[in-house]
Amino acid sequence: MSIKGFNSKAVHAGDLYIPEIGNVTTPIFEDSTYKYPNSSETIITDNTSKSTFLYSRWGNPTVQSFENKYKSLEKTNHAVAFSSGMGAITATVLSIMKSGDRMLAINVLYGQTYYFFARTLKSYGIDVDMISVDDMNKLKIQRNDYKIIYIESIPNPLMDVLDIKKIGKYCREKNIILIVDATFASPFNQTPVDFGADIIIHSGTKYIGGHSDILIGVIGCNNDGYYNSIVDMRKTLGATPDAFQAYLAYRGLKTLGLRMERHNLNGMKIAEFLESSKKIQEVFYPGLKSGKYYEIAEDNLKGFGGMISFKLKGGIEESHKFIKNLEIPMPAVSLGGVESLITIPAETTHSEMTEEEREKSGITDNLIRLSVGIEDSEDLINDLMQALDKI
């Protein structure tokens, strides 16, 4: 029987069954090393070596089970898991780029990604040009010597939306590698490989894990060469995740579809509520019909997610007071968990950017980012309302 549905694959794909035990879920293999050579007639091979498992920095059965489940949902031939999302980003880019190469990225990125591109890569002799989301969507690309174009499908923290369909077509025509960080969308709301992305990256800490209790990253791709290079870089950097972290991510994937349905529903309701408030200057959410990127979102996303940013009328003092008076969302970084989290990007996720860099990117002191959880939307709206009434 062929399993086609997202939730069916989420539950069953990639599971590691051991007939001699009759386990229902993949076990946690906390092994650092394995019997080698292994002459068993029923060997389970390591995807990274096509041979028996040897050492867990190279490959681990629990980690591989998570990778197999993820690639089934992402619709890619390969997957590689990392000890964090930044581990996935750095290993992927460094496995492809070398001194003298040039890449293009959007100028609104997760803060640590921006730092890696703008500062770290420069010290390695790798040039990174950055353009706005609008220029990227309009393909206002001035050079033809880029090896990589790097985008976030829904950039952090302003919730713009990239037209991956258009950008993917351009990259195929120009023979440019397209890397998409699709963390904010999740594989439930978007599979960028459908639009021509070569490599998809996720911070699995977020929606994939879903419970704010792990650090893990993962990439998906179809190209054997990219896969082998990324695997080699993971081994070299030592960024392989622990088996227990991989197990929690594997378990999180099983309910990803159900959770995302609720995140999508809550996100839309709360974005509409915030847009109606007289104390809110502007709301950024892909699903709002009044939004600048709504048509692109409709064409590139299956759902709009639970990430909302908005600007309060006022400054940093009003932002602090509003957050302090909330009872449900916890002031914390990260996102994608079952619980709602709220933060001021200028003070947290994008604090390593200079004030000038933040200003160019539209990250003002009154910008607030809300990760909407799966609580009852009525409770969340009432809480937001009472906190707004106090400023």
C-alpha cells in the first residue's frame, strides 16, 4: 500500500522496526560506536556511507530515522540532520562555497545567519551581496556570477514572502544553486523543492520539534553531490545531533500536520484581531489580504503559519509595558512551539546587527514578534486585548 497523505507519512515514514523486538516506535540508540565489521545477514545500512554503522558522528540509527521521516515530508531524496539550525546553515554553505566565490542573499534574515554572511564568510574570502525582498522578488539581480542565492521563504522578523516559484525558475535558467530556509513555513505549509529549490533548510528546533525542548537542524536535497558534500562537512565540523534530540524531533514530526493546522488557524484569527486594534500601527502576516505579499503567499504557501509581527504605536517603553502585561505568551526567543512566545527582535534575535543595519531592514524598537501557539484563540485574543488596554 502506498502512503500518500501528509499525516500518514508523518506517522509512519522512516520508522525503524526491529522484528526481533516488535517495537512500535524507533528506539533511541545512544551508541557512540558499533560492531565493525558487522556480518549480520539483516544489516541496516547507514545512509551516509551505504555501509554498516561505524560511529555516531558519521551516522546513527535514530538520527537516520528522523532524517528519513523528514525527507518523506519534504519530498526530497536526501536529508541530513544537525545539532542546530545554525549548524545546518553553516555546514551547507561552507560545503559549497570556497574563497573567491560570491553569493546573493536577502537583507532581512535571522540575526545569526546575517552575522555569518556579513562577517564570518567575509573573513574566509567569500563575498556576500544582499538585496531587499522586493528586489529579489522582482529579480533585480545585478550580477551573473553568483554561485548561491540564499533566501528565507518567510523572512524573520517582518514576515515578507519570497516568490520561490519565480526565483527558482531564474536559478534553474542561470545555473545558480537556490537554498531556502523554510523554517517559518514548515514542510506542512510549503515544500520548496516543488518550486526548484536545490537545498531546503529548517531549524527543527521550531515547528518540527514543536515543544521548545530541543536544538536540531535539518536539510533536504535531491542532488547526490550536494548531499555527499554536506555529509562530509557535518562529519568535519562535528555538528551531528545527539540521538535523544533526534528522537524528540522524529516524534515531533508525527504531529506536525495536526499542530500546523492549529497554528494556521490561530495565526489568522490573531492577525485579524491585531489589524483591527487602534493601538497597532502595522501588522505583518502572510495571510492578511491587506498585506503587501498576500498574492505571493497565496501562490507559494499552503497555509500561513503562526508567526506574526506588529508595530505598536509608541516606542520601546510601550513595547515593554505591553509584553509585561501579557499573561499567556511568554517573553522568550525561538518560535514554533505549542506555547505562544513573544519578543522584541531589536533586543534579542537581531541585537547583533548594528542600529544602521536594523534601520535598513525595518526592524524598529516598536516591532514585536509573536509566535502563536496552539492555545484557544479566544484566550489569546482576550489576553492581547487586556494588555493593549493598559498602554
